[in-house]
Amino acid sequence: MRKIVVFFLGFNLMIFAQNNKGDAELEWFEELSEITYEGDYMTAYLGFGQFLEKFPDSELAPRALFNQGYLLRELGRGQEAKRIFERIIEEEYNEYENYGGIMEQYTLYKNRSAKHLAEIFIEEENFVEALKYIKMFDNIYPYKHFCGNELEADAIYTDVMYAKTYHGLGKLDKAIKKLLPHLFYNGLASNNEVMELLSQYLPQLYSNDEVKQFLQEGIQNFKVKDKNYGTFQLLGVKIPVYTYQFYGEGEIEFVSDEGTKNAQAIDEIIKSHPIFEGYFNN
């Protein structure tokens, strides 16, 4: 689940032009961005290096350096990429510099660099170092965005990264609990990787009978807040459940016509969940 970002031109051109004597930097950066977009990663990587040699103090220098790290990863040169991302974290770059364009608000150099480093260390199965950088991008240099969809996607990404790391450290219980809040698709961001990991991790820690038992307990203790919202507690994790998450599966309400908890509907949505249906069909 790579959150790949490469800094293309994405820059306030008017401000840059006003603050600089010429447009040579801008034109060159734009050319290298286009080369990157076309997939010629080696040429782009070398070009950004030459750009940094000629314009080390350019306002575009942090973007060029980050792009080099990204390109090294794409070229399979993770060790060199690590050194660049570690350097970015040590630099005094403006984390909330205007990204430019409509997809992102801020450059978030350190947040994105820490994410790359965490991914690289997971690939290397160095889970202690991975956890260090996950905590860094989660707590010290958090993701910022104006859009709820992007914030939710980042929250899922973060918990998936925690889960993979805890799994690698042999802490299956913590891995599963990181994933459970995203058990139900909420319409904002895909939870496909959450589903894939849960389907792998649950059988590694629990027997079929154990899973069925804590599911039955969760169904029995389902807390109804209103006809369209409730909470499902599983392994000590409180999971929000909304009826809109089951749009297209018929009308579902958590409160029956008599004003009581609609136990049948709750039982059905839990037992028919793709992660759990197999436990009840055997």
C-alpha cells in the first residue's frame, strides 16, 4: 500500500517567478518532472542531481531532493534512498509549504520521507526501525489535508503500517487490533488491504471456534445508538457501524418496528461480512 508522491511542477509559478531573477530553474524542474512522468527514472534521477549541484539554494531544492529519493526507490536502490529521506528529516524544510495543485495542500517533506523509510524497513524486515518511523509520521510529522477522504485513507494506511510491523515483531494481537476499526468500508477510502491482512492474521492467532465465540459475544453486546448507527466491540476494540455502509444490500435498520434492538439485522451483517462468513459456513 504505497502512498507514492513525487513533486512534479506543482508549484505556485507566479510567486516563484516574482522571487527569482530568471526562469531557468523553473524550466529545468518542469523538464525533469515530465521525464519522471514518462517513466525515465534514471535520467530524471541524474537530472535532479545536476539541478541540485547548480541550484543548491533554490526554493525547488527540497522538492528535487525528495524526488531523488523517490526515484531511487523506483530504481530498486533502497539503501541510497534511505540516506536521502534521512537527510530530509534532518533538514529545516518547511513542512507546510504550499504543495500546489488541487490534490495536496502541503509538501509534508518529513511526513512523506518517514513513510518511505518505514516502507523500506518493512521490506527489509527491520521492524524495530520501521516502527520508529511509523511513530514519527503518525505523531511528530502528521499528515494534513482538507479532504475527509484523504484523511481517512491516511488513517487506514497508518494502521496498516502499524499492523504489518507488529505482525513482523510477533505481536499478532496488537496487529489485529490496529486493523479492526477499519473492518467496515465507510465510503471514504478503500479498506481492501485491511480485509486482506485480517483474513491472514486472524487464523494465525485464533481457532475457528474462538473467532466464532468472540463474534457471537460482539453480536450479543452490539450497542445501538439509533436506527442507523451502532458500535460492535471485538477483542476489546469498539468498531463503529453505520447502515449506509451496507447500501445496496436491502434496507437495514438497527432498531426494529417495535423500538427494540434489531437483533436479526445485526446478526446478519456481522455473519455475512467477508472476513467472518467462512467461520459460520463451515
